[in-house]
Amino acid sequence: MANPNLQFKTNYVVDSKIEPFYKGGKVQISKDEQYIFCTCESRVNVLEISTGKIVHSVQHDDQEDITSFALSCDDEMLVTASRALLLKQWDWRQAQCTRSWRAIHTVPVASMTFDSTSTLVATGGCDGTIKLWDVVKQYCTHNLKGSSGVVHLVQFHPDISRLQLFSSSLDCGIRLWDLRSSQCVCVLQSHYSAVTSLSFSPDGGTMVSSGRDKICTVWDLKSRKAKRTVPVYEAVEGVVLLPEGEDLSQIGVKSKDLHFITAGSKGVLRVWEASTARCVYAQTLTAVSEEEEEKDDDPRGLTYLLHLPASSRLATITAEHNIVLYQLPGLTTQQQFVGYNDEVLDVKFLGKGDSHIVVATNSCQLKVFELLTNSCQILYGHTDTVLSLDVFKKGFLFASCAKDRSVRVWQMDGDSGRVHCVAHGSNHANAVGSITCSRMKASFVVSGSQDCTLKVWDLPTDLSTTGADIHQLTPRATEKAHDKDVNSVAVSPNDKLLASGSQDRTAKLWSLAAEGIVGMLGVFRGHRRGVWAVCFSPVDQVLATSSADGATKLWSLQDFSCLKTFEGHDASVLKVIFVSRGTQLLTSGSDGLVKLWTIKTNECVKTLDAHQDKVWGLHSSSKDDKMVTGSADSNITVWVDVTEVELAEEQAKQEDQILKQQELSNLLHEKKYLKALGLAISLDQPRTVLAVIKAIRQVENSHTLLEKTVLKLRVDQKESLLRYCAVWNTNARNCQDAQAVLQVLLTHLPPEELLQYQGARTHLEGLIPYTERHMQRIGNLLQASMFLNYMWQKMRVAGAPSSMGQDEEEMDTTPLAQPFFMVDKEKGMESGDEEKQDGDDSDGGQDEDPNCPVKEKEEEEGDDEVSASKKASTNNGLVENGGSPKSNGNHHSESEESSEEEDLEDQTTAKVMKCLPVSSTVQCQTFSS
């Protein structure tokens, strides 16, 4: 049974990502050797070497592909060229374009380089021209014509005083340009294929060129003639002259003669002695077949070779977009970064503390990433695409299977982290699509294949190997398991049961007897399409399956019945695993989503929009605190469980809120209004701030105190206060507080300062219409109250003794600008009729009781009570009897609430006017002083 005190997971967040950053094209390393610049379609990405993370990225606004770029020698400027024939100059650290201009080339730029002073940049175009630009004075200095076809290589002589530029195009010659005369002074002819790179000696007198014609040429630049042609027997993509005066004996350098190193199509670094044209050292790679050795398109083929003189390192770029750093003098591999993973088919945690992940991509190599640095180790062994992975319990041993019909077992060294193959088995008749490891100890692996069979492979007790020898595995049991491809296999926690899922829409349960017999125990039927994954619960006798029908099911191992069905993915569910000690499930689908399910409630508690394509890889860490996903979109994402963190943060936040509220209450009690207002603003709660403002306005000399308090606030606090005022002003109940604060701000702060506040213009514009509405409402109320006061003093009741003279002496003589209407007997009757229609108790103005003023007062008080109750009901979002017909029980905005209050006041005034007793002898006169 699961632990009842176990905390369910509620959420995962991204901890780190491994995503494509290089898909071919130019690569350059900064002068300080801390960053690698590389192209990835429409972006130039900046990779920090120490962490393996992308720290900066620049992209053209038009999202056109970048065809070339160049970084200045002082690492300050980056210039890019796009297919739209635009050149852009960047402050790459801020990812800001500082200048943009139109390239004069008629077709895209193919190559680009800076001179050693970081003043001139040369661009070689596909139109056969070369242009030089002064990036300081911002103009084109040279337009060099004469090359044939695409100029794919431009490079300045390192000695800028010579003012020389070298270029190469499709004619395979190396042109030397004199920048003083803008003329091509000579063409160095030696190569019969494209020239790929140039390297200069420290004194600038010697140059080595490499080409795809499988030769390197040593040139004397003084005589401008070839000194030596060195056959290297492979297409060479990069050449670097080795530094003089260093002990490089480990790589065969035993004389002071000129030596250079080459990188080419065979993926091997070779050291050559220029004087004898002899190879003195060749790098040893993982054993490959003779057929692969002869291929010129080896995936390990090298496309660039770069020298890092400050740290005595070399960098190579492979045809598979991997960047490898080697340390001199021994050419030992120091770091390796994978620029592009292609489609990720499976991924698993590996190593002590889940410090690494092993990834199967759409290739025959496996990649082992160190999560801390993103440095990668590439494993060679399979000869076709690797399809599936599984890891043994301790995390240092894992198994793989591939389309080459084989399975392999790999071991990681706990100290160095190096991984090597220790066992190999090949007995299937078709591609092996799934593999699983024993759970209790490393004793066997089980594979499932497209040949519809299951095979159990026993492992030797001692997996240590010597030299290149690896253990050969033979299956102890083979079983024809399904009618179609076996997509998934899983071993139970006690190593006694085996489950398989197939394209034939079924999952099956098998017994793993010690004598090597695999016996079927039952069949799980219920999925409408092929079963993609099977997984045993770590605590219960339950099996989970996921299918292409979009459903995930839980099955009983006792009677093979379906216990639960989880539906939520819009497409195939590709993987399912148990987490939280068997109480929850994680599923991933071809819709790019990862879902977290709680088994007891059958509820999806979290959906992670993890990827843009099918999520093939899904694995939880040994401590169950992380998971990793791999997708067909080439991205690998490590997620961390934040359930405990979120709970702790929420609890701490609540405690902090309680403490601050208590502190605020104490400050108000002690009348420390400045601190109270500052604390309320820091909470970013407009209602709390409003409460403080109301408290200030209730004390004696409130205006002076409010003025003093507001003006002592910081600028950012005044900005917040102005924002809050715009909100308060939309509500008639709070408008006076808002206007009081605004009066302080507008009368004491200059307009220039106010307009500097963030969003000030918007807030002030929003204040105007509501302020006008409040003023109009107040004006109407004032006018109505004056009218009632006048009518009260001027009333005459039929048959009552006249006391006009006394009334005239006591009446309020406040002037009004406009005359009011006349009230006569006929209109009084009409008013009485209206009252009857409205259901009032009066019988008509002419028959009113002389004591009507008392009744009138009672009705006024009654109307006031109705109005107050309506306001309360509006605030609560409810409608009571006598409410406005517009209030239908819905919540209203503050502006609608203000409008309803105005309508309510108008209706109250009208009702009071109806109740006034009138007489044929009563006339309304114009107010006069």
C-alpha cells in the first residue's frame, strides 16, 4: 500500500534545456576563448564554453537565414549578413542592433572576416565580388572584382601593415589583393578543388592552405611560390600551424621544423611535418570497420578546425554538428557540445545522483550529457538508429537496442564518467524496438522486436572488460509473443514477471522462470489501437498501459481486468511511468504534452506544454524529484518537482502577509501614517492603501497630514499611488479619497516630474471622464437639495393661515441661475394619477392632509433606506426588492456602479417631488437674493 502521508506532486517546472544551437555554417571562437559563436538558421547563438549554455542570441527582424557573420578581434562587434542582403552590426552582449546597412552585393554574402585592428570587415559575395567596409567611419572602402563564382573564403594577412587580403572562389586559386592599389597582385595556383582554409606562421612569411583535393600546400609569401605540397589522402576542411617553442612531443613533434595539423572527412586529426611531408601523428578514434574507414562521408567527418592559442586547445566541428575541444599537447578530449540532436527517441537518467542523461537520437550514436556543463560524450557501437534505452537500478549500467537487430550493454565509470560498451548481443531477425533491464540486480535484459518475439539475455556476473574485447550475449529464452511488432517491454520490481505491449492492440503478462522458460499468464484486452508502453506499479499488483487510441489504462494482475482509464491526450500516448511511489502517473503523447495524473481521483492535476512535437522520451529520476523528456522537436528538457517548494513558498507568503497586516494595524494604531502607507504600498494591495488614506482623512487637520505624508513617499511609491488613484476614482464611494490624493500630487509636483512616472499619461487620461461624472453628479445633488429646501419654505396649503411674510424672512435665499417650472392644480392631479399607477398610497395633490409634510419626511427616510440597501446589494452582486431593473444579479464594474448610484439619486429626487403637497394657489418662483 502507498504511504498515506505521501505528498502528491502538483507541478513541475523547467530546470534546464538541451536544445539545438548549431545546424551548420560558420563557427568562430571569441578572442578571450570564453564563447563560441555559431549559426542556427536565422540566428547567431553565443555558447558559453564553461557552462555549455546559450547565453546570447541575435536574430534579424525579417527572420531571414544568416549566411555569414564575423566577430571583431577585440570581441566587441558582431556583423551578420542575411539572405535579404542586409548587413547588421550588433552589440551582441545586449542583443541589440547598433547599425544596419544594405550590402552592395547583388546576391547573398558567402564569407566574412575582420582585420586585426577591428576596423575593416571584408565580405565575399556569391556574385564574385569582395567589398571592404570601414565599420568605424561607416562606408565602403574597396570593391574588388575579378573572382569567378562564389567567394567562399576571405582572410586578411595577420600583419595589417602589409594591407593584404587573401580570397578564394570556385576557380580554386588563392588571390592576393593589395589594398593600397585595390588590385589582385597574384593568384596562387596549386589546388584542383575548393580551398577550405589558410593558416599563417607567426612571422607572416609562410602560409599553409588546405583543400578538398586531399592536399595541403606550404607557400613562401615573399616569393609567392609553393614550397611543398603535402598529400594527406582525405578531403581537408581545416589546417592549423602548430605553435613553435612548445613541447609537443606527445603528438610526434620532435624537431623545430614547421608542423601543422589537419582535420578532414575521415574525422581524424593528423600532425604533419612540412619539410618532409610526413604524417608524424594520427589521432586514434573508437574502432570502426574498414568499410567505414574508406568512406569520405563519415558522420564523424570534420568541417572546421580552430586554434585557441591562449589555452593551448584545438576546436573541431563535425559533420553531425558537434563541437569538440582538444587539449594540447596530448590532443585529449576536454569538452564536447552537440549542436543538433535530431529527433530524440528515448532518454534516461544516468550516473551518481542522476548527474548525466543518456539520449538516443535518430542516429546510430548514443549521447551521454553531463547536466552541469552540457558537455557530451558520444558512444559509437551500433550501426543503425538506436530505438530504445533502459537503465539498471544503480544507474551506472544501461542497455540499448537498435535497428541493427542488436542489443548492447554499457557501463559508466563512477570516477571519470567515461562510458564504454561491455556486452553485445545480436540474434533478432528484425529491428529491436524495445528493451528493459532486471530490477533487483544486473542479471538479465529483455528485448522486444519487430520480428514479434521476446528474448531474455543473461548477463555475465563480471562485466569488466579488457582492451577492446566485450562480452558476447546469447539469449536464454525466445518467445513468439505477439502477432505484430513488440513496442514495449517491462520487468516487474521482483524480476518474476514480464509485460509486453504490441501493435496488435494487446498487452500480455509473462512469467520469468529461473530455468529460462517464458510462460504467458494472461492477456490485457481493451485498447482500440496499438499499445505503445507498459509499466509495472512499484507497490501494487497493477500494470499501466498507454496506447495510440489516446487512453492510458490500469490493469489488475490478478484477473486482467481494467481498473481505471485515463483520457486527456488528443493523440497517441507514447509513454507512461509511475511516480510518487505508485500513487500518480506521468504520461507523454504525440501532442507534445506531458500530463500528471492522480490515480485515486482519476484526475489530471497538471498538464505541461512540454514540446512542439511527439514526446518519445520520459523518465523519472531515482529520487523521484526530477523528470526528463525528449521530443521529436530535438529538445531535451529536465524538469524539477516543485510541489514542496511551492507549498513552502505559499506558507511563507501567507505568514509574511499576516505579519505585515499585523504590523500595519499597529502602525495605524500608533498613528505612524507614513510608515503605514509605505508598508501598504509595498504589499501592492490598493484596498489596503485606501484604508490607510481613509484613516488619515478621519483625523484632525487631515488635509495637512495627508499632504505631508504623501510628499514624503519615494518616487516609485508615488507612481503606485497615482495608479491606485485611477482605480479608486472609478467608484463613487472612493472618489473623494482619490481626489484628495490627486490634489496633493497635482498641486505640489511639477508636470514634468509627473509625466516621468510610469504610465502617468494613461492614468491621468483615465481620471478625466470619471472626475467629470462625479462633478456632474455632485452638481445635480446640490441643485436638487436646494430646490427641496426652497419648496419646503414656500409651500402653501389650501385653507391654512398665511404666513408668507415670516417664511420670506426665514427662507434660504441662495441664488440659482435658472427659473424652475410652475406647479398648478391640473398638473398636481396628473402627478397624483402617476402616484396611483406606481402603487403609492396618496390620493392626489388637492386632497392631501395638512400634516403631509410629516408624511413626506417619513417617505423620504424610507427612500433613503431603499437606496442604501440597493448599494449594499450592488456591492454583494445581488438584487433585492425595489432594486434597479438594470441590476440583474450580475457583478457590475465600478463605472456601472457609479451610473446606478446617479440613477438612484435622480429617482429618489423625483419620488420626493411627487410627494410634495401642491395647491392651485402655490406657485414656484425664481430664486433671488
